Amino acid sequence: MRHRKHTFKVGRTTAHRHAMLANAVCSLIDHGRITTTLVKAKEIRRLADRMVTYGKEGSLHKRRLAIAELHSVELVHKLFADVAPQFKERAGGYTRIMKLGPRRGDGAEMCILEFVESDEVVKATAQAAQAAEEAPKAEEAPKAEEAPKA
């Protein structure tokens, strides 16, 4: 039985797979959004969410685990300093996948993988929208009275 057996091979060797996933997560951390195939995005999402969870904890041990996985000290610092604190109140689901449709060359399903907005951004946007609705609209200037025609 294959219960709970997860495989992601996509025709690559183990070392190539790990390097590809690490590079993709580094690009996601660096740019905030990447375009890739749906199959790769689902696997990248697993690793990216785990790295954000490491960043939220922020311990030296978790930092070293992230460096061992991603192989980039600079991007792990950016993850721990900038990206992870945005999600401190969020319990999971740090990334979003938006489907784009098939790729022209081979028909592979393409998508955009990006970080969701931080809780502060969502709250600020909601408050700004609510304030805009409540603000009284400026009354129109009275129209000039028409002069009687002679």
C-alpha cells in the first residue's frame, strides 16, 4: 500500500532535485513571486512554508537548518529579518498558487507562486477601504444660475 507515501521526482536525480528546490525557494524569498510549473510549485511551497516557520521561530538552530537547506546565508538572513516577521500571527499557508494555463511549448500547467500579504498589510488595506467609505463626499459646487435670454 502507498498510504502517505509522497514522491516528487520529475525525472531528476536526488541532488538535482534538492538543488532545484533550494534555488527556487531562494528566488521566491528574493523576489516574492516566481513563475513555474504547477507540479514544481506544489513542492516548492512545502519547502518555502517550512523555511518561513523556521524564520518565525528565529533560533540559531533553525537558522542553521535553513542555511543547510538553502545554501545561501544572505537569503536566509533576509528570510529571518524581513519575510518571516510578516507572518508572526499567521498559523500557516504563507504562499499562494495562481494558475496561468498551459505553457505554449509543451503544454505544462504554469502558475505563479507568491507569498501572501502580511497580516499588517491586509489590516491596513481593510481600514483604508473602510475609512474611504465613511468619509463624506465633497458636495458638488452649486451651478451658476442661467441668465434669462433676451
